[in-house]
Amino acid sequence: MARIRPFPSGRPPRKLASRVASVPYDVVDTREARALAAGNPVSFLHVCRPEIDLPEDVDIHSEAVYAKGRENLDGFYANGTLESDPVPRLLVYRQTWRGRKQDGLVATCSVDDYDADVIRKHEKTRPDKEDDRVRHLLAQSAHAEPVFLTYRAADAIDGRVARVTAASPEFDFEAPDGVRHTLWVVPEGDIAFFVASFAAVPLLYVADGHHRCASAARARAVLKGKLGTLPDEHPVNWFPAAIFPDRELAILPYNRVVKDLGGLGKEDFLRKVRERFDVRPAEVPEPRRRGEFSLLFEEIWQTLTPREPVNREDPIASLDVSLLQDRLLAPVLGIGDPRTDPRVDFVGGIRGTGELEERVRSGRGAVAFSMFPTSLAEVMAIADAGATMPPKSTWFEPKLRSGLFVHRF
């Protein structure tokens, strides 16, 4: 069962919240982070992307970068950009975007639960990205950014969350990307209810933030090695998360662009596609249902449906991203390993099919594929099977803003 607990978070005061809140570290590169934080000394990018405060030629994995992150975080606490809760608290974090909302309980979750697979994963992590995050955590003695978790919704939890959100929020603002962010402090009398209710939730699932979870576990192991032992109450045994019910979340597609036809001529390419798929003109660029793909070639959208039956008993092979890889990208275009092949690019669904059209029109791609989004039920089924999703299968949107609740250890 899932263990959660309140924690004394560091949060910006109401008047600064909209300026402090930043995009997560992993959705921007250094150049983009510099631009976003320009003229804003309280942007949390100064903590999660501290290289922006050093010369442009700095090695982003140098000790100077990690030390700068700690200096900036300490400075935020010292100058009032972040204020420490005097007591442990739970929070409710709402995101509102494009006519829908999602309400998540903000708490700390157990590293032991992550290690024991009570918090389930669906992606592989990269050691180099883990190394970077572990160094950030240990240098800052803090989990600066939360993990995005989900669970199979429970009516009682939803009902109590609704009661919390009926009150006045701690802060409420709209970010430049159009996402509205609202935060409530859970009344002290409701904390025991949430802790007990989540103790009855069998499993949590990582939606976004696999590297943050893995890095929290590794950082705890490093600290335990240095100290010899850690009591369960030590804060490094816990990491912050926003935990959303599954029925409130939406996954966007992760589309594909292939740079060339792998030596095939136009007619050979189309012939090989028709051997494997039924092809018809597309009514709209986005596929309408699971098991369909939209192909953009020479500025014409077509709908593809596999000719061979799909084994729906196999949770991985039956994913649309697997079907496209196994039945077209590999056998037709020669894309063997999509994780490493430089000929294929992945485009998050937030960019829309217009981005695919622009890439093909400009010659940066020869062919593009618009995907039907993977469902959360598929993600959970794969996590429950102890398996991992193919690369670039899911795009959760909106992303959690960073800097709204920091966990120091």
C-alpha cells in the first residue's frame, strides 16, 4: 500500500508565485532556459538550470554548476523568494488547461515504496541523466522538483479534495503557456484522512518524472552509505510528488518524423506501405481511433490500418507505437532502434500536426506519422506487467511547474 506524509515545503509567497514558477528542468535546454529567465531573478530556473548564471561556455556537468544551484536555492530562502512551512503540510495542486482540470494531492512519497515497486514505472531511465540529477540533489540537499504520479481514482479521496478546493486558494495564476495553476493548503484536520486513504491505495504509478524518482533512490543510498544508517523519518527517505487520479489525466500523442526514405524511391516506399496497411485518404490529420496511423507524405495525409491482425493480449506489441515501429519503421524504412537512430525524431503532441507539416514542407523530414495517444490504462497495464514502454510513447500535458513546493533534506 502507498505511504504518503505531509512535509514542510518551501513555497513562494503569493505575490511572487507566478514569477518563481518555471517549466521543469528537462523540457528546455540551456539556451531556452536563459531566455525564459532573462530579467527575472526569482525564476526557479536559476535553481533547476543554474548554468544560466554562469558563462555560456561552462560545462553543464561541472562542479561549479551544481554549487551555483545550491547557492541560488539558499539565496531564495534567505531573501524570501521561498518561505519554509513552520509545520508539515499537505497541499492540493490544480492545473486548468483547455477546458479541463486536474487536482493532485501534494505529499512526500516513500523511496522504499519506489524500490519495492509499490510506485510502478513504465520507462527505462538513462544513467547519465540519473547521474546529473543525483548530483543536483546532493549538492542542494533538496528535492527541488516534484514527481508526477497517478493512481486508480477513489471516490472518497476525490470528495475530500473537492472539499479542500472549495476554500480560498493559497495562490492562483496563469502561466505564459496558458495553464492555470492553483494551490490550496490542506486543513490540518484533513491530513490524517488523506494519509489513511492512500494507505488503502494499492499502487501509485509514475506518469512523468522517472529520472527524479530513480535519482531520489540513488541519492538516499549515497547518504545512507555516508552516515551508515538512516531512520525512517529522515527526509531523504521521502520525495515530493503531485498525485493525480487517473480519470482526470490526459495523454497526448508522441508523433514521429523520419528524415529520409532509407534509399527507397517514392513508388517503392508507397508499395511497401500498401503491402502492410490498408491506405485511404485521411479526413483529418489526427487518427480517429486506436490502431490507426496518419501518414504525411508529399504534403498529403493518408490513414493507415494494419492488414495483419493485432494481438491485443500482448500489452506492449499491441501499442500503436509498437505497431508502427514493428510493421513500418523497421521493415520499410530501416529504423532499427528508435532510441538511437538519428533518422527518426519524436514530436510531442503539444506541438500539433502543424509541426509535422512544417518539417516535411521544409525538407527536415521526408515522412511524418501522427499517432493516436496511448491510454493511461495501457500505461498502467504495462507497469503492472513489470515491462517498459517503447521510447517516446506518452506525452503528459500540462507539465508540473517547478518552484511551487521544494522539499529540503
